[in-house]
Amino acid sequence: MPLPSRRTRTSARALRIVGTLAVALVVLLSAGAVVAVREGRAAGFLPERSWGPWTDARIEGWSTHVRVNTWGDAAQADIHFGKAEDLTLNAYGKTARATSMMRPTVFTLTPDGRLTARRLSTP
């Protein structure tokens, strides 16, 4: 029985190396995705079923709706002043802030879903 050629052994070795690198890449990408979700950075890509129910409240005359993600560190808020002004906040891993134009109010949303409002003084 003849021995395999040097070329066949080299190709087999190259395929093993490529396969090992592919597996390592998949593992690294998966780990990175898990970290991004847990820290809230990828919350915009999470499925709808991972978000909790919307909670409604009134703050400083504004109608607010807040929901928190159950998989990661993220929250979303929709804030309305009648039909005059709408704001959307996405706290994906860090606190989000927005200032209304009509009635100067600063809204702050934390990733755990806590929404606060501070009315700015007008001169």
C-alpha cells in the first residue's frame, strides 16, 4: 500500500487549522453577543418577547409609557404631551436623557426603567 503524498497530508493539516479557527471565531462572536445583550448595548436587536409590559404614568403633565427588557440592561420610554410633542428614550446599558421643546423639561431614563422629569425654569 503506497503512503499518502506529502501534498495530501499538508491539505489535511490546513483543513484542520481552518476548522479550528472557524470554531474559535464562532465561540468568540457568541461570547461577544452575550456580553453585548447583558450590558444593554444590543437591546435594539432583542426580540419583542424579551421586553416586559408597558407601564403608564403621568409626570409633570406628560403621558409616559415605560418598559424594561428582561434579558439585558435596557429600558425604553415613550413620552407624549397631548398631540403637541413626542419623545422617545432608549436606555441601552446607560442612562438616556432628552429635553422637550414645548414645555422645557429634562427627562432621564435609567436602564432599570426609572423615568424622572425635571422642569427647567424659564426666564
